[in-house]
Amino acid sequence: MKNIIQKISRALQVVLIAPIKLPGKALNIIKYIALGLGVIETVLDDKDKKGEEESPPMAEDSSQKEKEVQDEME
């Protein structure tokens, strides 16, 4: 699904950049669709990044706990 959204978004960007004459309403509709797809892409990317970011903080927490244990032993 993510790939399909990216391909549609790229196609709309090409249409918006291309030097072709479009009616005003059609151009506005394309802009809103491109904007909506950009938001959807960002949300999908955030979910992927959020899942990846959850693992490293846990590793940091365990290393902090190990440091605290070592400090207590001293």
C-alpha cells in the first residue's frame, strides 16, 4: 500500500510541475489530493520510525541500569 501511495503521489507531482494548462478546479483538486497523500505518507513513515525507535531506548535503559548496579557495588 505504501508503494502505491508513493507512486500516485509522484505522478501527481509530475502533473503539477508539468507545463500543461489545466482548468482551475482540476488543478485545485489535484493539489488537495497530493497534499492528502503527503499527509498519509508521513503518517505511515512515522509509524515505521516509531517502531524502530522503541528498541534503542530500551537498550539505553538497560545500560543505565547496569551502570547504576556497578555504582552501587563500588
